[in-house]
Amino acid sequence: MMALVFLLLGYSGLVASISPHAIFPGVLLWELAAPHSSQKFTLIGATVILSVIIAYKMLGYWVFRGKVRHGEHHYH
């Protein structure tokens, strides 16, 4: 757990040290972002795909509900 914390702290320090001049000196990160229409298209696509994934997972849990009872373990 501590290794993950140190890894995240390291990346946080890296991001903080190069922000906001992430790519070239004098060019801000916000100037490099995609146009608003592209971001909106990506947001809509991600929303649709995530909804399909969540529905598929819920269907899987619904289909296999009650197949294994609490406390039953099959060790080989």
C-alpha cells in the first residue's frame, strides 16, 4: 500500500513541476486541448459505452444470482 502511495506522490510531484507548461515552454496545456465539439463527442460516446458496459455487468449478475451460496467454497 505504501508503494502505491509513493508512486502516486511521485507522479503528483512530476505533474506539479511541469504544470502548466506541459509540452513546450510558453505553450499552455489549455491551448493544446481538443476543440469543444470533439470533447463533447467523446463525452457522449464514453457515456453510451459505459452505460452498455454497466448494463452488461448487471445482466451477468442477474443471470448468475443465487448460484453460489455464502459459505460454499470449492477448493481443489
